[in-house]
Amino acid sequence: MPRRSATMLASTLLLIALLLAAALIKVPYSEMSPGPTYNTLGTQSGQQVITISGRKTYPTTGNLNMTTVEVTDADYRMNLIEAVSGWLQKNVAVVPSNTLYPDNQTQQQSQQQNAEEFTASQDSAKAAALNELGIPVTTEIVVGAVVEGGPSVGKLHAGDVITAVNGTKVGSDPNQVAALITEHPPGSDVVFTVVPPGKPAGDQQQVTVATVKNPSTGKAMVGIEPGTEHSFPFTININLGDVGGPSAGLMFSLGIIDKLQPVNLTGGKFVAGTGTIDDSGNVGPIGGISMKIIAARKAGAQYFFTPAQNCAEASANTPSGLRLIKVTTLSGALQDLADIRSGNVAELPACTG
């Protein structure tokens, strides 16, 4: 065999061997890509995304789209070829797996966490929207979880509304419950006044729990995690399946407000966005912003509400035709929508690096 042919054959065989090796080598990375977007003013699977009953609502037009990111499963092991291919694609992000699934989180654990965060974000979105409109919202302290093996098992239950601890009424801060418990030494009894889930407010019960010593602090504990729950004067339902995480809070709040007041917030424009929200309407950062702005533009968005802390990353790779708007509060986003409706877009806060 001629030397040239032998060299080419050897090179080809070496390349094949390297490709086979790369296909077999697993790397600790996961892939993120743009996910579907959902118009909070529209329908999904034939049902309105946001439905409100017990209160007058108004027709809406335009789009207030929440955005999502698709990620590879927790148990998926990417090979080296897939990782390199992902790094070379503009519409894909390859990231260390532990950024998406910390502490070796399983797929089931991740889905459970995302579902819980999604539920909590809906509750905060409703509260923020109604607070912005001046509609009274009642905040209650509840038993968020009962620690397995703790002294409260079988006595207190998740969802119990805590109205008092040892006769002292509690307000809206769950930290107050812990403070009232730690006033007593470990081994003493603490009496909780609670309303079981689904019972009327007047159906209060006295539950006595013996405290134990917290191994971390040495103070008294009863093995519960207090949380908050809102009571709304009418029914608001958010109907989206297979979506998780807390990042849709801002867009849900805007969708709720649009339905509850006569002003058409978008003026018919296509606005998308993302961001967590708390009861007071403060907007927080989220993950996967570079994929979300791609998803928004692909869906047709002209404007994108971007949490201030995500602006640097988002502005580095803004898709053509999409204007990023820096947002820090719900009230600020409402003012931005007013500027978009009026065509006064020069006043929109720029989202820059």
C-alpha cells in the first residue's frame, strides 16, 4: 500500500476511534433550550389560562406571555459530542448539571420542587395583583410542613391555620411563631390555637405539643415549618399544566390586573417577560434568561420585561427585533405598559449590560 494511502487510512481510523470515544465519554453537563411561551391573557388546551369568578372582569387583547426553558432530565448523561455540539449552537446553552440539579437531585425531586415553587408563585402573583389594585388580601400563618419524627406529628397538620401560640395572637409573619415557641425551655408544652384546613374561621382547636431541644440552636422546637397563605375575596385560578418554577410571577400578576380593570394594558401589543414576584410586587431574578428571550422573540414578542439582575446576561445576546425593558416592581411594569400603549417608548427603562 502506498505510504500516502496508508497515512490517510491511519488518520481515518484514528478519527473514527476518537469519535467513538467521544460518544462514550459522559460529561457532567445538561442542556437548556428555549421552551414554549404562554399568553396569560389567552387560552391553553381550550381553557383560559387565568379565570376569575366572583368579581367583574373586562375583555383583554394583545399578549402578556410568560416564558419557559426546556432542560434535559436529571438522569440524562450527555456525551462529549453532544456537549460540544451544544456549545456551538446559539439557541442552546450547555451548563454544569449541578446548576440545574443541585445536591444530586433526582428528576422526581426536581419536579416536586418546581411544582411547589409554581404554586407559591401563583399565590404571590395573586396577592401582588390585588394589593396593586387596592383589593384587600388576608394573610394567614399556616403549618407549611410537619417534620417527620418530630413532636408535632399527628397533632399539627400541613395547612392548619395558626391563630395563636400560648394565647398570643400571631400576625402575618411566620417568624413570630418560632419566636413564641423559643420563649419556653425545651421539654415544656406549647399550646397552639389552630383552624384545620377547610374549616370556618370560628372552628378553632387547642393543640398541645411538647417541645424538644433543637440540636442546632439548643432552643425549644416543635418540628413544624410555618408559612403564609393568602385568603382572597374572590376566586382566581391559573390553569397551566406541566409548568414549574417561580419565574412566571410577574406575568401572572399583569394578566390578573388586565382582567380586573377596564384599561387594556397592552394596547394590543405583544409583550412577554419573566421574573419572580413577592406579595409587595417586587420583581426578582430568574434562571435561563438567554433562552427565554429567544423563546419570546420566536413567539413574536416585541417587548420583554427583564428583571434588573438579569439585564447584563440578557442584553449580551438580545435577539433582533426584541426590546428589553428593565423591571424591578409590578407598579413599574404597569407604567411601562402605559408608555407602550401611548407609543412613548423612549421613556422605557433600558436593560443594558
